[in-house]
Amino acid sequence: MRSDHLAVSVIGLGSMGSALASVLLEQGYETTVWNRSAHKAQSLVDRGARLAATPAEAVAASPLIIACVLDYEALHTVLDPVARLLAGKVLVNLTSGSPEQAHQTIAWARSHSADYLDGAIMTTPPGVGSPEMMFLYSGSAAAFEAHRPTLAALGDPLYLGADPGLASLYDAALLGLMWSTMTGWLHGTALVGADQTPATAFTPVAIRWLTTVAGFLTTYAPQVDAGRYPGDDATVDVQIAAIDHLLHAATSRGIDNALPLLLKSAMERAKAAGHGSDSYASVIEVLKNPAVGQ
């Protein structure tokens, strides 16, 4: 083990927790693990991890505790009985949950004299350990800075701010972006596939297009912040006309149009609210207030 690294305890050895512990071991960290089903730890123990018999033993073993369990209920089931042992330690909670749960948990941690970071893992287990994969953190700035090297072993650590709910909020927003993007890609893949174009041929072109779309986001972000949407590129009116071509092509090929119809509805509501000659970024006004444009 590397003596220049702090010891770390990992609580929860599902697919993600096991990946976290595995990477810490690979990086030479003195790693203690605990899981309700102890047999899940065997491969880690075979590689040098220390198996804690109880959550209390896991918490006592290290100044840094990383928890990655099913949900916040499971987190408290495990840690509430041993909360007194968290005094003076740092708890990094990588359990998925809501911003509200993060706020409650930081108050709980502080009541037991522990420092707290809430986190979100923006990758699947195989991506853990890659410096290209984002891990989002919010909560104690001091805890983040003190343990940045350890957190960096897991992936690129991005500190979002002192508000503990920010990591969960970004997580939800980014997952929404992912699902929307992937479903849009799948719709497009189904559309071109109806004319015998394979997904493997369409996807490189789609990825190149997404690079262009990323430029649109950079252009539109200041407009959203300012609440002003100059229509000096493609207006909402132009987008409404363009999406009709997608709807026609998909209908002609028997492709489900639920997604583009939803998008067109949002555009038409923006137009009804007076944003027809504004940029597409103005659609955010109907997303922020569903009554607008009705």
C-alpha cells in the first residue's frame, strides 16, 4: 500500500461500489470495504482490500468514507447506528438521490461532527478511473480540497459549490440531456434505417452534427441567462417549418412521432407567447412556465 495516500473505506459493493473500490486498490490506496452480502467483497479482498465485518469497523478504519448504496434509505439504515463514529471524518456520498435528500444528509452529517460531500457519478462502472469521466461534487469545499487527489483517482472531480444539492441537481439535468439526445438519435436512426441505412453508417454523421449542436448551446447560454433571444440565426418560426419535414418523413415510413410532436408543441407554445421571431433558446420560457403559450 502507498503510505502517502490516506486510507479509504468504501461502503456498498454493487456494480458501481465495486468499481470504485477496485480503482482505489489499483491506485495503491489502503482500501477497506463493507457490504451487506460479504461474498461480493471476495474478489476485492483477494486483491488486497480489507474486509470490514461491520459498518462500524468500516467507518473506524479510515478518515475518508465513500458510500455508494441503493438509495438514501439504505444509506441511513447502514450509517445511522454508527453515526457517532463519523466525528472528524469525511463522508462522500455517491448514492443517487434528490437535492432535498442531499440537504437533509449534510445537516445529519454535521450534527455528528462529520464533513460531507454529495456526489454524482457521470459514467457507468467500466468508466470509473478514467480521467475523462466526470464525477460531480457539492458540499464542503474544505473536504473536497483535502481529498481531491483521492477523488481524482476515480475520475475528473468537478466541484460545483457549497450547496450540497447541486451535484444531484446537475445529475438529474444531465441525465435528462442524455435521454433526450439518445432518443433523438434513436429516432433518427429508425428514420434512416427505414431506407436501409445502417446505424453504423448514420452514427458518425450524427456525432459530427452533435459537435455543431454543441456550438449552438454555447451561443444560446448567454441568451438564456439574459432572457433575451435575438433571432439572428434560425428563429422559432423557421424551426417549426423545419420540423414538419421530419414529421412527414417519419410518418411516411411508419416511425413513431411522439418525440418530434412533443418538440413541435413546445415550439408552437413559444410562438404563441410571442417568440416566433426569436431564437430557439426562447423555448425555455415555456419550459420554465408551462402555462405560457397555452
